[in-house]
Amino acid sequence: MPKPVQILYDAVTALNRFIFQAASLLMFVIVPAMLFAVVSRYVFNAPSSWAMELATLVFGPYFLLVGPYLLHERGHVSLDLVQHAAGPRVRRLLELVNYPIIIAFSVILLIYAVPFAAQAWEYGETSYSSWNPPIWPVKLFIPVALVLLGLQATVEWLRILFDPSALADRDADPEAAI
């Protein structure tokens, strides 16, 4: 694989790994908030007006930010049965077709997500609940996550394009790609 492609691949993957690890810490907000909501409602018969909404608002960025690294780790839903039944050349061809579809998906969604997030920020959008927290920060994570997903799909595609053995290496040793 050409050195610039390897450097780009390593940089994008390292960035998405760091964001994945940081976003994983959001579970330390989500789980206690949900626990508080359940206990306050069913044990003390005093439902919380904010806990479930907080958990929902924090789960959105968590879900969006872990996606790009999961793409690298092959953690997304895929047609494993088809890929395992196919030979290495067919698997490589499927991957070479799959990643541009992901990139196109990211670009198309990004075209719609940027104005969506910008409008939410411009209006200072809130949830309009009794707690009424701002939700525009959550919406700003949508275009950020789409850019990260598109970048990860691009470097994965470049890796398979320039290094035909990369797919076989990842199949043999999934930890080698990390």
C-alpha cells in the first residue's frame, strides 16, 4: 500500500478509535440516568421529568460517534453468509463496491444534515418538554458523525483497493487491523 494511503488510513482509524473510546464513556451518564428514572418512578412513585430525556439525548451522540470505528471493526450488520461462501476475489469485489455505497450514503445524508443542524443551532432549538434542554448540540453530532463515517469508509476502500491481501489479513486475524 502506498505510504500516503497508509498514513491516512492510520490517522483516520486512530481518530475514530479515540472518539469511540471517548463516546463509550457516555454510558456512565446514560446508565445512571436510566436507573434513576426507573427507581424514582417505580420505587418512589415520583417520575423524573428529566432523567429519561437526558439518557435519550446522550444516547444519540453515543450511537452516532461509535459508528465509524465499528465500520473499521466490522461491527455493523453485513451479509456474512454471502461473504464467507464467496472466494477471496469475490469478497474483495464486494468490499470494493460496498464502501463507495457507504461513502455515497454519508455524502447524501450530510447534504441534508448540515442545514438541519445549522437550523437547530440558529434557532437555539430545545426539546419543549417540562425540562426543556437545548437539543441543538445533539443535532450537531449528526454531520460530524457522517463526515467521520465517510472518512473511515474511504480509507477502508483505499486499503482494499491498494492492498488486496488486507481483506485476507483481517479475516485471518481481526486484531491485526486494530
